[in-house]
Amino acid sequence: MMTTNDPQELLKSKHKADEQKAQFTSFARSVNGEMAHEHDQEIHDQSRVPDQQNKMKSVENRMI
């Protein structure tokens, strides 16, 4: 892959890469079906639960 500093060329390259990512995502979802998507959402929801250590750090930072 040749590197360029031309903004137009960089933008075209980025759009092409984004399109390829979208196509791959669409393909992967069609292969895996909806169950995989629901499972990912469940994992994502669990990872958003703040833990006690983060809460204590926030309290400590506010005291400073």
C-alpha cells in the first residue's frame, strides 16, 4: 500500500476501508445469526456495571 499525504486520496482510502468493514460486519452477522448479536449485547450490558473500585477512585478524586 502506497502512503500519500493528499487529503482527497486519504479520504477515499478511508471510505473504501469503512465500506469493507461494513460489508464484513454485515456478512458476519448474517453467518452468526441474531443469537450472536443478542449474546454480544448481554456481555456489553454487563461490562457497563461500575465496580466498587471505580466508585472509590471517583470519590477520592473529588476530595482532592
